[in-house]
Amino acid sequence: GRGGEPPVVFVFFSAASDAFLGGAKTVQAALENVLEALALARRDAKVPVTSSSSVVIRFPGGWGHVEPENGLKALDAAAFAVAARLASLHVDALSVRVGSQDLSMAAPTSTDWPTFKSVSKEQADVFSPSPLAKRRATARRAGSTFCYDFVGLFAREVTKEGGDAFVADELVLQGDALETQAREPGQNDCGMVAWRCAASTKEYPEGREFVVVANDVTYQSGSFGVKEDAFYAKVSQYARAQGLPRIYVACNSGARIGLADELKPKFRVAWVDEKNPQAGYHYLYLTAADYQALPSGSVQGKLVGERFVLDAVVGEKDGIGVENLRGSGTIAGETSRAYADAFTLSYVTGRSVGIGAYLNRLTRRVIQMKQGPIILTGYQALNKLLGREVYTSQDQLGGPQVMHPNGVSHLTVESDVEGVAEIMRWLSFVPRVKGAPPAILSCADPIDRPVEFVPTKAPYDPRHMLAGATTDGRFLPGFLDVGSFKEYLAGWGKSVVVGRGRLGGAPVGVVAVETRLSEQRVPADPANPDSTEVIMPQAGQVWFPDSAYKTATAIRDFSGENLPTIIFANWRGFSGGTRDMYGEVLKFGAMIVDALVDCSQPVFVYVPPHGELRGGAWVVVDP
């Protein structure tokens, strides 16, 4: 903590053996032991959760019988295997000395993270805090990862999944145009940053491109001002003009509302009764002398004698008032247009407030980290409005336990490492550019093999029909390629199952029907002492308001991703009771028809064994 730098937890480890330990698994085991010691050290109450960690490992006996090149590969493989732990323990520096050779892990902001490179003994022996240490601590305080460190997370995921190249060129606004620019991380002059990324993946070995735009929560709390709004809009327009997927990494505090600090010591109050402020006031004013000393246009009002009565405060600086709200409206509209013109996805890595929350919803596809509440206003403000302490955290308002069951969040993850992995997995189903056919992989699962899991007359899990299941110790493959199915929106509208998978190597979107009894839970409202949690049972093979809306949403998303849709139809109809009619089941059922009519990709309706399709359910899937 010297010099105002955030504290750093150091762990030193020296191998007991005389030589380098050898293979990747052995090195990984040693590294895991080191990280376990680090985890114990970080549990000390004196260690702030925002602190960085530095690990130093020594193999005094040198490489021994291991070739240095193979030893370096073993180190890299071990680091890749424990990358999630390195990130969760905030390991920003890791150095290894093997004999007289010094190696250092690439910085988290590098596309080489977490691989090792050779450094001099002087570099290895002298510790100097990263110039980004304070900003990393600020991001961790918000429950997130420093925005530039996401470059390393994406690079690691691409390489881990078999890609051999990842490049991230930072996008910088020069005048009115975006340009790629090579500059050191952290040189941004506004609270938004972006990259044009190129990755070699299994689907596109020759490379695919996508755009990442992220809040920098270390710059004015990640708030949206005029510059941030303009930059976000330009990046989004840049991505959709080229049909590139656009990923938004969200961690912010909403629209920026500033103060005109130059006026704070100057404005005065015309009280109704100076001795009794509770009686109220007539107006705020400046003395004539103070008004004359201000730049023209910084306040609005009128002179009344020797007083300038204030009607409005504009301020000397731009970007502290309602102009930010105007910018928020601009980027909300831009995000809505982007959903139609390109693949859009939001990853909520930390709190996302106000316009930040709306951008996530307008992006439509949302992955939410467990420490990333999506809220319209903070719980403290709501407590003041209610006049009592009702809410104790932002999670009560918009945490995963709220946003996953209501269908705002498609997926929830435990960490940013897992979050980036799920972003890349979702992209694996998406074409390189808007309008292009999706990539078809060579498939080890033959397209003509039998679908061995057969639905029964009794209620069953429809996921088994899609992905297969193990029965009596034997795996029975399902309809889709083995291992390819991924469910989305699992917490919402549970009487329908939606997801993405592959059939013969080709990506598809699927809608299936839950045949078992499910439940919809409506939480109690802490603001209403008389409210209680409501659990509403939902019968299988029936569309309810939430599951009908979920079906329409999934079909629209699949169409926007150029995916064919397979509907495994097995419905008895819609729930038409008073509660569900009041809950707008008719409206959401009609939305399914709209989604199918607007769908630009093939739609297959398949009635599985023992399935049925009756009444209104037939009508909406056969428009």
C-alpha cells in the first residue's frame, strides 16, 4: 500500500525437488497448491477484497531432464487450466524462475494472457506495481473486472477452445470517425472503450470478427455523459454497418448528473422566514456582482433589483445536465436498431443502472454475472422515497434471482471467466456477419444415427429428447448432435424449453415443451409488509403468459441469428383461466404468430412420439 497504491498479497513458493517438475499435470498440481496458499492468505480480514495478488515460484534445480521448450509449454498449459482461479484471486503478476531462467506471465490486458515469456533477472527481482493497479481495485470494488483485462479473458478463451490467433485492435474516436489504434491500456479519455476483435475459431479457422464495447467503471463510475453516448453510438453504428456481432460489456452507474461546482459557494436562498427554514423559501438567487462574474449562459433567470433570481443552472462545463439524458435516448434508439441489423449481446459484469439497464434489455440477449445487478435506481434512493429502510442491496431489485426468472437474463454465470466463455459459445452458433449462412462443422455424430431416447406417454424431461440421457448406465442420444445443446432462458416460462444446438453440424434454434408440472414464483415485495411469495403451478403441455412470450422471444432471436428453428410441438393449448387471461396470454400467444410471420429462416414443426397439437396451439404454429 505504499505511495497510495492498493495493497498486494505476495506468495513465494520454492520447489522442494532439485529440478523442474515436468509435465503439464504435475506443474498444474504445483500451481494449484500455490493458489490454495494464496486463497488462504486472502481470507485474512486485513486483506481488502480489491487487492491484487503477486505470485513468485522458484525451481532452483533448473529444467532437469525436461527440455526448456517443453517445460515452457507445460507452464502455459498449467496457467490456462487455472486461469479462472488466477482471475478470481486477482493474480496480476506471476513470475517463475527455473534455474537461472526467468519467466513472467503476460499482463491480463494482453492477448497473450496467461502465457509466459522470458524476462531479465533484474525485471524478475524488482517488483513495481502496475500503473493500472488502482483502476483494477476500483473495478473490483464494483464487483467487476477492469475493462482492458477483458482482452486477456477473450484471448484465453479463444486459445483454450482450439483457436490459434486472437487480435484486439482498440477503436478510438478521431474527430467524427472511428479508427483502430495501438496504444497502451488505460489511455482512454472517456468512460467507454471498444475493440475490433479477430479470432480464429473452430467454426471459422480462417478467422471471424466481432466488436466489443465496454463501460470503464473506473472513469467517473462508468457513467454515461455526452462523450460516452457519442462513442457508444459510433461503435454500434460501426458494427451494424458491417454486419458484425456487437458485444456490450456493462458495468456503469447510469446517466451522469453533475454539479456546477463554481456556483455552489455563490447561490443564496430567499427564505420565507430566515429564522424558520422549515417554512420554506421564495427562490434561489445570486448577487448582481456574482452574476456578472459568471460566463454568459451559465445560468438563466432575471434581475430583480440587486438580485439575479435563478430559473435554471446550466453550468460552465458541458455534460453535467439534461444533455446526458438526451444522449441516453440516442443510444437507446441506436441499440434497438442494432438488434435488427446485427447480432447483439450484453454481458453484465457489474451493476448496470438506468440507461445501462435499458441498453441491456434493448440488446435483448443478456448474460448476467452473479455480482451484476440490473436496476433502474439504487436501493438507497428507493428507501428515501419510501421513508424507511426496506431494501438492503441492489440484488433485491435486479440481481440474477430477479432478472433470470423474469426473462431479462438468458444466462447467469459465476465469474467473468465463465461469462466470456459463454459469450464465445453463443457466438459459435452465430454467422460471421449478418445475413450469412451459419458455419456447419464436421460432425462425429452421424446425421443418420437413430434417436435412441424415445419420449413416453408419461411426463418426461424434454431436454433428454434434445440432448440425450443416460438410462440404466447406457447413454441414449437425443435429437441433436451429442454435446451440442445449450439451454437459454431456463429460469423463465418453465413450461417451454428453448435453446441452441447442432444437427448434423448445422446450428439450429429449438423450442420444446415441458410435459411435467412446473411452477412460477412471484417474490414478495419488501415494500409491502402484507405481500407474500406466490407459487403458481403450471401444467405441462400448456402455454401460459410467460412461456408464450418466451416462445415468441426465442423465435425472433433465432431469426435474427440466421438460425433455422425446430419446434417440437406437444401442446394441448393455451391456459384460458381468469388469471392468465388477465395476465395477457392472448396477447403473447398472438406474438408467436407475429414472430413466425416475420421469421426469415426455415421453421420446422415436429410432433414427437406421443405428442399432440390441439386447438389454439395448432393455430399459432401454423400461420
